[in-house]
Amino acid sequence: MDKKNYVDVIIDDKVYTLAGGEAEGYMQGVAAYLNSKFAEMKQYPGYKRQPGDVKQLLMLLNVADDYFKMKQRAEEAEEKLERREAEIYGLKHDLVSLRMEMEKQREE
């Protein structure tokens, strides 16, 4: 079983101990991301006046929005890569065919 790492992080001015199989730097990075989202949310007028459950929901919606946008970008990049790989395969096939044709003409 993987060793669990325990890391103290500060999220929204509170100290939390995170436990997981990931490296400390990774968990600190997650905490930094959440802190940037909290800072972003606090810039919106009226956010601070919202009840705690509404603030949590807004935060969850913003994190989910980031996730789905990045997922879409990853899917688009994957599709682009697949198209490029297919194009390269086609070009290599054409190159081999041309070389074979050249060899055939040399023999004649």
C-alpha cells in the first residue's frame, strides 16, 4: 500500500491537515488553487454577505466550472492529436508508396 503523506496547508486563512498518497508539493498546489478561487470569489460584490452554505455552493460551482472547461480543452487537444497522428500516418504511407514506385521505375 502507498505511504500516506500528511501536509499542513492554509486554505482561506484556516490550517488543515491533508492526508493522501500525493507528494507534499502537489497538495500545496491544490491548496494554492483553492486559495486563488477564494480570493477570486471575494472580489464579487455581495459574496461576503452570503450565508456560508451559499458561499460553499458558489465555490463548488466555480471549481466545477474550471474542471469542465479544462476537461473540454483536454478532449479537444486529444482530438487534435489524433487527427495529426492520422495525417502523419497518411503522409508516411504516401512516402513509402512513392519510394516503392521510384524503385520500380529504376528497375525498369
